[in-house]
Amino acid sequence: MNRSELYNQCCRYHGQRVRITCRDGSVHVGEVTRVSRNTVWIRPDAEFGGYGLGWFGEGFGAGFGIALGAITGIALASLFFW
């Protein structure tokens, strides 16, 4: 998936719970709070290894950023937890 397709997919998933897999094998589950051309921000789920503390970033509760170039896959989390 190229960066433009990944950006568009992240935009479609804004406000939804997703599962992101990165090139280093790490997996992040949480709500997409913001998307830029280079980064997607997610607020991690507390029950899936996130801290759930209302991360400070681009405003309270924005989560943390993941570079689009580091992402190998993104899918709605509900597809994995049913």
C-alpha cells in the first residue's frame, strides 16, 4: 500500500478504533484522533496495552503519532475482536 492510499484509509478511519501494524512488528490498537500527510495519531486502548491517560500531544487526548512510512497495515479493530 503506498503512502497516499494509507493516508486516505487513515482519513476514512478517523474517530474509529483501529489496529495498526508497523514495520518493526509492533501493533497498536486505539482510536484515530488526527491524520496528517506524514503521521496518524491514535489514542491507545487501556485494555489492549495502552496507557489510557489522555496523552499530551497536539492538544489534550490526541494520543501519539505513528509515521505513515512505518505502517505496514491498518484495519478496523472490530474486525479482530468479535
